[in-house]
Amino acid sequence: MRIKPLGSLAAAAVAAVLLAGCGGEDMAQANGSTLHINLIDGPLSSATKVWVQFNGVEVKPVGGDAQTFAFSPAKGFDLLTLQKGNAATLLGDTSVNAGDYEWIRLMVDGTPGSSYIVDNTGQHAIRIPSGAETGLKLVRGFTMPAGGRADLTVDFVLDKSIIAPPGQSPDYMMKPVLRITDNIQVGTISGTFAANTLSGIPACAGKSPIVYLYQGAGVTPDDIYNPLNGGTDTAPSVDPLVTAPASLDGSSVYAYTMAFVPVGSYTVAFTCDNDDPAVDENAPPATPLNFVVYPQTVTVSAGQTATANF
């Protein structure tokens, strides 16, 4: 899934507090908090595998030095397997200090070949600019509750993050678009497609529809665009929050699921047109995508599944 992160809580972790003297255990329990970080992903039609490897997680408490939780050995994930509610643990339950934090950084393994993509032509390198040096940094203030816990999910919005820049073929570049959600404040959207909905759209013949989710009610859908070399998006304020492919459920009905959606109101739409994240389809001479919009506002509540059938 990409996106300008919503106002959801971001994540972080710090080393356990070392307390000494009388009442140390009680103080640790009162001042401590527990952090758990999962990874999920959105679809990427051009690939069958996207493997990214991490050396650790780094966090920055307000007024303090950044601290690192190193992985030994490094942790690698096929991000394409983390869809439709499937998640992988990046950082298991970890004791941290309660308090305010500034950012979290996912430390990418810089070893050559440690991150790669597989498409219909074979395995290719993924270049993550400055990834090995600076990691994937998510700047978002958040608070770890005293005596409580935070379960956070980092979503790699691959359809907006993976690009094939001209001149670098067959290798790819990742311009990471990440979003973070607090699992306590998320729900799910799912739905199906009536046969006559797709049969009247020539572009859908033999293809699966892709469902787009936009924050807010009554949004006019826009394509995915991750500008290269400082390009400008003609409609950056209406980029989709996430997308999800619809797949055959049984023999004739297409169905889709969007998990870990922050609580709020949304516009849901779908298209069968090809959406190239390196191209702004709303800017001439490109052809705008043909979207079909769900006719009602979809409201997501915590822990609930909202239905939007086309």
C-alpha cells in the first residue's frame, strides 16, 4: 500500500530502562511500554516477488539520542506475500520507555543482492537510494503509553514505490512510499463485483479490476504517480491511500479486501486500465484512467469490516 502517511500514530522502539535501587521493578513497570511492529504490502502487477532485507530498526526519542535494535541475522521478507490482511513481524514485542518519539527508521541491508525483485524476465536488483546509509525513515511524532503497548503496522505501498526508470532496465528502483497505522484504530473494507458491472467495460475483458481507496467522501479518483527526478503530480491531494487487486472468488465472482485501513470516511473506486506509477495519466499526452466510483461513502470503524460491492 503508499501514501502520504495519514495522521495515524507512527512507530518506534527504544532500549529497556535500567533501574536501580528500591522500587526499581515497580518504576520499570510504570514507565515502560511494549512495542510491536508488523509489515504489510500492497499489490505490484509487474512482479512475482519483492524481497527486501533489514538489519534493524532505529528510533529517536524526543530530547534523546537515536537507538538501534539490530537484527542478527538480518530479516528478509517477500513483501508480495503480505497482502489481504497477512502481516509479518518486523519487531516482536519489545520493552521500551514510555514517552514521546520523533521518528522510526527501517535499516535496509546494504549487502549487494540482499534486496531484489523477480518479474517475468528473471531476478533483478532493487536500488534503494541511500537505503543502506539512512534506511527508510518515517518522520512522525508519536507517544508510547506508560504501562501500555502499541501494535503498529508499516505498509509498503509497492505500486507507488517500485519504478523502472529509463536507462536502468532491467533493474528497478524503490522510492519508498510507506504508511504507518495503529492496529487499534484500523478496520477492513471488502466487497465483490457483479458480473454485469465488469461486462460493460471493454478494458476489463480478461483482466482483474484494481480497487483504489481515497481518504474522504466524494473524492474524484486520481491515478498513482510517484514522480521521478523532481516531477510534479498534477493532483497530489487525491492520490489513493491504498489499492487492492480483485481476484476470482470461486468461478465467477471477483472479490477484494483492504486491511489495516485507518478509521474514517473513504471513497472507493476501481479501474481495469494500466496505471504506470512513473506516469501522471492526468497530464497530456497521457490518457486519464477510467474509474468507476462506488456510489456511497464507506465508513471504517475500529475492528470492523465495511462492505462496498460494485
